Amino acid sequence: MSEPVRELTDLYRQIVLDHSRHPRHQGRPEHFNREAEGHNPLCGDKVRIYLQLQGNLLQEVAFEASGCAICLASASLMTETVHRRPLLEARASVEQFDRALSTGAGATLTGDLAALGGVSQYPSRIRCATLPWKTLLAAMDASSATVTTEQESTQR
Amino acid sequence: MSPGTTAPPLDVASIRADFPVLAQQINGHPLAYLDNAASSQRPLQVLEAIQNYYTHDHANVHRGVHSLSHRATDRYEAARETVRAFINAASVREIIFTRGTTEAINLVAFSLGQRLQAGDEILITAMEHHSNIVPWQLLCERSGAILRVAPINDAGELVLPEFMALLGQRTKLVAITHVSNALGTVNPVKVIIAAARSRGVPVLLDGAQAIPHQAVDVRDLDCDFYAFSGHKMCGPTGIGVLYGREAVLRDLPPFQSGGDMILTVSFKGTTYNELPYRFEAGTPHIAGAIGLAAAMDYLTRLGLPAIAAWEAGLLSYATGLLLQLPGLSIVGTAGDKASLVSFNIAGIHPHDLGTILDQRGVAIRAGHHCAMPVMERFGLAGTARASFAFYNTRGEIDQLLDALRLAQRMFA
């Protein structure tokens, strides 16, 4: 049995710890015109995303979350990434992030998001990182349904 | 759990040699397996019993005229006798093999549930595992019965006066856990059973967390049903037991139906088999039953009082050590507790603790432990839970503490 050598510091990089301790854009904003809630039934993580959409621009992005450090840091880093970006660009970021983590290609992430790349080596933690992004997508799609990380299976 | 007074101590070093799975490195560290409340490990004796059965004796049971089928039937029924003796049931007719605790509870919910009418009540507690909540919720939906939930206090103990107050004229069943999987609380089940039975109310005990850690005597308890799983007591997965008092089982309609549970089948009508076969439809998990019996023999050889004493020592050692950590709070501080510690550390989510501990070879559970109402009661998203078995050592608890200190340094 050979397991990949993983270091905790790959998962909990300084930027991740910093964002989990001091999340950016956290809290319900005064103005928003879209919101969505995401839930990971396996570990109980909950995320709520608020958007102020102006035309095709994500004028404001904010979140509330109760979850682990990975979930909080991912939500915080996500808001930094998509804040004041065009809708189309934000969608592309979500897709890129999700693909990078779910295919074990965390190393392809760039910028501050690269700090979350190590998550792709921890299969049980990928959902923690992708939950805020899936929820952002739902908010952009103005889908009113609650997002869960377990869409394929029925909740137990 | 109160240890026996005359238990000879366990030779844990030689016990561990029976569990090869424990002797491995995880992420470069020796494995400290502290997730026994989720599932225990199996000794070689259990693996060999299963291997032996499939190597030499396998055929279908209860129907063949050939020698192998007789042998398989004999071994399967011998396993039932081992279970009977292990829990001191009066008769093998009271031992029903199931897939596990969950199926055992579902059996009672289905079969006993057919008698329930709108307005009848089922009484459970706020510390139940989902498997002792959801079957009753579904039964209530089907029958119009009402689910009553007795509260727990801040220590995670059942509030007995409130429980007694809820035990009323309309109560048709009490279903309560013997030991809480999320909190470790050992319930005063004998008091509860005596009170319920004096009112003619049958009692089901969820014994999944109790049976690996203490001697269970269903006749001494005087319960009507006792449900438990093999995989938490060193037996295989996919096998469990429902003990049912014969006088109660006799009047219950069947649960699942098909082969083996019938006497005669005709399109004019079908008659059902005698106990316990009436409740075992289809080819059973023969190897599972044989493996479970081997696990029971193993535990009996070690001695359940000795197991309880060793685990009580581990619990008090772990509790003392963990409380030294700043910011650590233990969830579940009942006076009578099984060998598990549910806890939180300020500023560190249980899920992060789980990952960091795993990187140091320490396996624990993080989350809601399939007891979301318990988490809700304490206003928590989840806890980290270390649960001990007789093969665990103080050294492994030291390893847990070191890993928790590392987590605190990382998140400082």
C-alpha cells in the first residue's frame, strides 16, 4: 500500500489559515438581489451566498458560513476571486476550481486560489472546498433550491 | 460503565497480536484506531471462522438433503445458540439474525407497528441514533401514532422524571438506546424497563453501543427487544441480531417475506414458519452469523468484566488528559459513561481535527455521529469523537493528545 506523501502544510497553507481566521466579505450585506444556500449533509457545513448583480457584473459578493477551515477559507478566497467580475468570468472560475479539485489537479490553480490546491489530495475534504462555489453558482443561476454536495444520492 | 470487581486484567499486547489491522502505519505514523463506536476491528479468530466456513462447509441452510447443507445448517444454528448464551436469552427462538441494528429496529417498527393506531404513542429519548428515530417517524406517518421524545440534560443524561411523565396511557412502545453513541451516556435501562413493564408497555433497547463493552443479560434486563450489530463487537458487517421475548414475537406478523419464513405456500393462502425463522426471509448471512459467534466466543474468552474494567481505565485516562488542553470541552459528561469521549476544541472545527489527527495516524470520527438531534440540543454542528475498545492503549491516547496539540499549534 503506497499512499501519496501528503503534508498537513499542503492542506493548511498559511493563506488558508489566514482566510479561515479572518474571512473576507463575510456577513449578510445591506444590499443584495440574489442569494442561495448550500449544505453538506455529511459534515453539516452550511454556506449562504449573497450577490448584488448589476447587469452582468457581480458588484457585491458576500457569504455567511458555518463550517470547517477549508470551507471558510474557500468561501473567502472565492469572494476575492469573483468580486466585481463579470458573470461569465465568475462562472468560468467556478468550473475551473471544481475541475481542478475533483480531478486531483489542484496544482493547476493559480493566484491565491493555489493555496487551496492541496485539498485535491484529501478526497474527504474536496466537498468542503467546493461547497461555497456550488452555492455561488446557484445564486448566479437564481436557483431557489438549497444546494447540497450530495446531489446524486438521496439524503440519509 | 461499572467494571467488575474480580476481573483479571487484560494482556493487551497479546490481544493486539490477534488484530493484524492495528499493526500498520497510517501517513507515516502507527495507527491509533479510536473510532470503535463507528465500527470495531476483527481478530484473526473471526476471520478464520469465516474462511473456514467458506472453505469447507458452505451450502444453503434449512433446505438441502445433502451433507454440506446439513453442516452449514448446523453451524448456522450453533451460531444462534452462541448468541442466545451470550445475551442469556431463554430460547434460540428469540434470536433473529438481521443485517444489523438498523434492520432489527425496522423489523419491530414494521411488525409491532401494524398494531398501532392513530393517537397511540411511541416514547424515545433525545439522545437516539437516527436509526432509532426515523423508523418510528415513518411508522407514525403510516399509522397516525405520535412520537414522544424525552429530554436530556446538559450532561447528556436522560431526565428521568420527564421520561416517566411521558410514559402514559397511550404509550404503546418505549424505544431507547442502552448507550448513547454520540455522548457515551449509559441509560438507567432497568429502571425504565421496570416502569414501562408495570404499565404493560413493551421496551426495545438499541444495544449497538452497549454490547461490545459490557455483559448484557436480556432476562435480567427484562426487556422485550434488544437490537445490536456484529461489526461493533468484532464481528462481520452485515450481520446483527434482534432479540425478542418469545411471548411478544409469537403474536407479531412477519416483516420481510419470501423463502425460509414460510411453512407452505399456495395461491389459496400461505402459512408461516415457526420462530425465529418467520422473521428471517431469504437465504441468511450464514458466514456472518458464524463470524459473529466467533466474535462472541472471543469476547467471552477475554471476559466482559475485564473488557469493561480496561475500557473504564482508558476512559478516565483520556478524560483527564484531554481536559488539560486549553479550550477543550467534553460533550457528554454523564455519571455512567461508556468508553468514548465526544469533544470540541475552541476555534477548530471537528472536521479539521479529524484530518489533522489522521495525518498523525489517529482515526477518530468527526461530525454529527448520526445523532443530529443531540447536536441540535447542544447547539453544535458536530463533535470530534474518540471511542475506545479493549485493544486500545494509553499510548494511543497519548498519541491522540500529541496530535490535538499539533492542531492547536497550527490553528493558534
